[in-house]
Amino acid sequence: MLAAGSGAEVSAPARAGAFARFLREADPEGLLPYEERVERAKRLQALHMKRIAIKSAEARRRRAAPKRQRRARGPVGGEITVDPTVGESTATRMAPQTTQSEE
């Protein structure tokens, strides 16, 4: 069952509680003027959000790493070489290697 009201209305108490935590972190003793405490809490909240974004990006990068490695190998049985004069990579087909027992 869905909650009545918009998402902003439903999450308002949680957001208020989170911001109260940042207010306490900004001025644990309560000595600063309220306006200064709010400004510092906003900066702490922005820093917290940036840290979350960085962790999220790192997690996405780690999950995507195996996919990038598969693409980097090029076609099946091939390898990627870089032509320094062109600055682009080209995929080449590798010839199967024979052993002395096959000759």
C-alpha cells in the first residue's frame, strides 16, 4: 500500500532529523548564532552528499570494470594494438600458434 501524500511530505520528518544531526555536528555546544550554525550545517550536508556521490561512482566503476576489460580485448582471438602514428587502436586477428607436435 502506498503512503498518502507526496514524497516530499512523507520524507519531511526524515530530512528534518538528518539536518538536525548536521546542526549538532556543526555546533555541539550550541554556542554559535543560529544563522552561523545553519550555514555550517549546510556545508556539512553538502560534504556528506559529495562523499556519497563519490562512493557511488566508485562502486559503479568497480561493477563496470569487468565489462570494460572484455571490450578492451577486441574481437574473439584478437588483440588490440595501438599505432603511435595514428593514435588509434586497431583490432587484429591473431594466427593460431602451432606447437612442434602439430608440425
